Amino acid sequence: MDNKKLAVIHIVKKELKLSDSEYRDILRRVAGVDSAKDLTDELFKKLMNYFVRSNYYRVNSLGLTIRQKLYIKHLAENVGWEDGHLNNFIYKYYHKTGLDALSKKEAAKVIESLKAIKQHS
């Protein structure tokens, strides 16, 4: 495990305000290791996916994740949309007043829509 990945793990641990025992329990339960230094690249990804799905990284109570939100913003920029255009699209097709009002499932659909738009442009 390289030092950059270890640093990311410890930043997330701090953001989530995990005690050392909680952190060690998660390492054992999710990745089957006692120390982050023992993680393979595959186990690192598995651990990061676990952390990203935690409530800390939820934007709203409908399950929208910060990862989805950032990805939608990135895709919208790639197709040349500003926030207003994105918000109009969300309102027209999902009857929601902005990105933060989407559910996790709706966000997944917006992501696929933006990918399709990008592909056809």
C-alpha cells in the first residue's frame, strides 16, 4: 500500500470521526486486515466504497451521495451546461428543484442521461 492511499484512508477516518477501535473493526469486517498497510489495491477500493456509502457522504435523506453529485456536475460541465441548465433539466424530467433534491436512483438516471447526451454530441 503506497503512502498516498494510506493518507486518504486516514483523512476519511478523521472526517468520519472514527475511533481507533471502530476503524480497526471496519478494516477487519470490510477488508479482512488488521492494518491499512496490508491492503491490496482491490481491498483499498472495497474499503473506499464502504466509506463512500456511509451516511457522512450522503447529501440528503433520499440517498444521494456526494460522489453522485460531483459526477453529475462534472458530466454537466462536459456537455457545456451551466447550473441553471442542469437545474432546468432536473425540474423538467424529475420535477425536483435542483440536484440536491434528487434521490440516489434519480441521480443514477441523470448520470446515464448526461452520458448519453455527451455521446451524441
